[in-house]
Amino acid sequence: MQNYGERLPVDTRIIQRIMRSPQMMTEQGEGFMSEWGGPALYTRLARRPVAERMVYYAISEGHTTSDAVSVATGLDVKTVEGAVSSLKRQGLVEKGAVTTEKGL
Amino acid sequence: MKRRLIGFVFGFGLLLLLCAVPAWAISNPGSVSIGDAAVFGDILETGDQLYFCRYDVAYSSEPSEDAEDTFQMAIYNSDGSFTGYFQPLHYYQHNIITIYLTSSQALTWGVDYKIRITGHPAIFSPLIEGTNMKTVTLSGGDWHDFKDMAEFLISQAKILEDDWGFALLTSTDKLNTTGSVYFTEAIPGLYNMLPEIFQYTASYPSVGNMGWTNATAGNFTERKGAILKGALEKIADWLGTTPNWIGLWIIGMFLSLVAAPVFAATRQPTVGLLVASLAIPLGVAVGVLDLAIYELVFIMIGILFAILFIQSRFG
């Protein structure tokens, strides 16, 4: 995964167009954007702040503490914790998926 | 006084509504870069040009505004003046875009024009190189013959495919349906330019128009000889018509002369018509009638027989 989604390689309008075309979806197969968790998730996260997206992909890669996420992404711990809270509110991350010093 | 104040406030509000313009809240991208710029010549006609650019207008969080409204590709002269040719981008992030110029619009081949990916001047102010625009100057190696275009585009598709993380090419390096959609969107007319780079293409068989010489009809017409031809021309001249009409009348009279006694003897109109119709090929054979008239009458007799047959069987 490129820098935990810091850079978006492709416009989400392209992804949405492929998703609307059965022929193009069939052509892409099951592995369609597997690196990004699938086209729907990529589209959803592309509109979110970059810190939230990076934290999401770091968590989905297996980092379970805010310190580990911070080291992996290069974001400071405070930013990571803010992003985790926001992701939890949106239902993108489950409670307890990331532990912090404050026990979030 | 109060009424005047209310009227003033209402009028001012109305004026604000009339002068309302869409507000653009888009921020500068994280970066703007140009991966490749190239020009191809003699594509659909001699002297036309295609200016190609692979760019990356990198937004870390994708804007809600359409890229068509906010960014464009433009061609500038080497002195920095605008050539007048530009094309709005279809997409943000990593993608391709082109400008096609017909032979009458084409710029001077091989000149160091500047290709620029830039924010819309009305939305991004000021425009700053490296912040909301990127410029590259074309060099000698960027100008290509048409024969190099297919290989170049396939290599560009591979670059996009690797970065985007999904398939644009088939295993035989042809643009698949997804690749076809985005490449034809960036390069209108690509199906006509390079049909061989697509996995699926539609083509139409070319059917040439027949060159009718009417040689056979001419040969029949010449059969009447100089004496008969002169006679027909003189009668036609006297009656103020053409020799063809005279020939038709003569054969028509002959047809009546034959049809009448046959009908009198047999009392069968079909038999009368059948026997009399032999006069028509006779007229064609001696060159009095045009071959086209024979074909026309033949078809009419065929229809007539069909009607008589149907009437006799089912009437």
C-alpha cells in the first residue's frame, strides 16, 4: 500500500464508473483494487482527510496501538488519536481496534 | 422613512441575488506534476497533431468540484504567450489528457512549445508554478511520427495500470474495455486513429460504388443501323419529339396489331399479351427500343401475370 493511502492514485469518478459497468467489473475480477480494500472503500475514504485515511489503512494492516500507527504512518500520536475517534464515529473502525495511552 | 428603508434593503438584496456567482472553495492540490508530454503528427490527415500529456494533479482529499471546472491542459508558445488551445481535465490525480489539432489548426512542428497543466485562472489566484500549475517545454525527442503512437500509448497504459492497481490491458497488450473507455475519453477519435490497440473494435466493410457503363444497352441501340436511325430521327424531328419515343410508339402499334388477332382467336387476354409481348425483345434486338424499356415492361408483365394468376386461383 502506497504510504497508507497518503497519495490517491486514481480519481474516484473512474472507480465509480467501473462499478456501474457490469462488463468492466467482470473484466477487473475479484482482485479489483484489493490493495485499497476494494473500490467502494477507496471511494469512501478518498473524500476523507488524509490523516484519517492513513490511520484506517494502518489499522487494517494490523497496527493495533496508536504508537504503532504513529510510527507506521509518520503522523503524530495526537493526530492519530483524533483520526481514530473520527473513524469510530463513522463506523469505519470498531471500538477497541486501537488502544491508546488514554485507553481509547 | 421606514418604507424607504425596507425598500432599500429589499432592492439591495435583490441586486445581490442578481449578481450572485458560484463560489469555488477548492484548495490547491498537494502537488501538480507532468509525467510525460509528447506530440504525434500525421494521424488522421496529413499535418494534424495530437498533444499528449500524462499528469498528476494530486489531491490528498478529493475535491467535490469536477476537474473539468477547475483544471486544464494548455499549450503555450515558447515566449510564454498563449496559443489559444486548451482542454479541461476530465479527472484529478494520475491520468492522461490530449489536445488534437487538425492540419489547419496545427502549430509549427518541432518548436519548443510549453505544455501546461494549470488551475483555472478564475478559480486559482495567483497561479504559481509547482503549486497549482506545472509546465514542461517540448524538446526534439517529444515530437513523434504516427507509427510510434501505438507503442507509446500502450506503455502509458502500463504506467497507469501499475499505479491505479487495476487492469487496463489484456494479456496481449491491447486496451481492454476499461482501458478503452478512459483512453478514448482522453483521446477522442482513438478508435479511428489506432484500431489495432483495442481488444474489441467495430469496423464496417467498404463497398465500392458500381461503375455502370451501359455498354450492353449501347450495343443494342447501335443495331438499328444508319437507315432506320435516320428515319426515326426524321419522324421525331417532324413530330417534335425524340427517336426513342418514336421507337416506343412503333413497337406499341406493332404490339396492338399482334395482340388483337391473337385475342380474337383465343378469347384469352393473357395469351394475347404473352404473344404480343414478344414484340418488345424484338424491338430491343433491332435497336428501336432501349434495353431499359424492355426490362421495365418485362417486370410489369411479370406483375400482371402474377395478378391474373392470383385472380384465377383465388378470385
